[in-house]
Amino acid sequence: MEYVDFLNKGAKLVYEQVVKAGYDISENSPYCLMGEKILALHDGKNQTIHLCTRNLKSILLWETPSVLEEDLSDSRNREATYLMSNALTHEATHAAQYCNNGNLIAPERASEEVTEWKSRSIGLSLVIGGTKAREEEAYLLESDPYFIADAVKKYCF
């Protein structure tokens, strides 16, 4: 459960709600091997969220020479916390959508403003599965863990 070290306060609340909803959290499952940039995956059918801490560490060049270690440690830990917290919240958004019969959970918050990076990420997500609307919603809501914790409670309990 190394991923717990990389969750901020809001993401820990999301984690608690997802587990209460009956989801399992799997760390570094074989699904993480589908792509080195995959940080997390949602499997609604099996009520599992897969978190990929090995991929996270690879992305952040965790294995650095000891000379640089001290300089990079704090910034790398902050970045890891940001990325893993958003990844869990993103996948928890999909859990709430799944519990809501595959429907959006906050259509009123829909926005056309998706950055280029998120647009590329949405493309990758669509290869794995899902719809553009659900992926866009998950990317828009991944930075709002308190909303997502409430949505999981509303739709999955």
C-alpha cells in the first residue's frame, strides 16, 4: 500500500469512500503494464481501482543518483502526491459514473476547456475504454476530491 504515502487529504477521503462503497484498490497490477504512463485504471465490473505506483516512480525518475537525491526529494514527493491524488480521484469519478448507470455525475459542470495534455490523455483512455464525455468529466473533476467523495457516497452507497 505504498500509494497511501502519495495521497493528499482530499484523496484520502476519496479513498475511504471508494472502499466503503465496496471497491478494492489494487497496486501495481498487471493492468499497469499496458502502458508506462498509466497511473490508474477503473474496473467497474470487478469494483476495482488499479493504482500504478511503479509507473509513477518511473515517470518521476525515482531512481536518481544519490548526489541529486536530496535536491529532488521534496519536489518529487510533492509531484508524486499531486499525480497519485489526481489519479485516484479521476478513477473514483469513473466509479461514481459507473454506479450512476454510466451517466455523467455533474453534467452542469461540463466544459470544453481541456488542455492539450488532457486531450492526449483522453485519447489514451478511449483506447482502453470509456466515452469522451465521461473521460472529460473525470479530468475536469479530478482536482475536486471533496465533490468526488460526495458523489461516490451519493451514487455507490
